[in-house]
Amino acid sequence: KTIYEFDASTLETIRTPFQGHTDTITRLALSFHGALLASASYDNTIKLWDCESRQLLA
């Protein structure tokens, strides 16, 4: 339901998580330049996120 970003060296969460799905997230895809994140969920939705602002775009 929530996507967290981790620091690979410390495994600590960083930045604000992406929140919006109502069921388990099943897939993630990051755009080539890292500006956009797509997430799919068992809630039958695909969401598109702005990685910098953490805003839900679609």
C-alpha cells in the first residue's frame, strides 16, 4: 500500500513515502532518468508518480 525509498548503505528509509494504493503493490517501474515511478497493485490500479515531489500524477 505504501512505497518506501531506502538508503542502500544503511537500509534506512529516506524521503517521504509514496502513498495511495489500497491493496498490496505488485510491480514497480522507474523511468530511465528517474523522474517518474509507475506502480501496480492488487487494487486493480496503476499509478504514476513524480519522484521529486512525490505527487500522484495519474
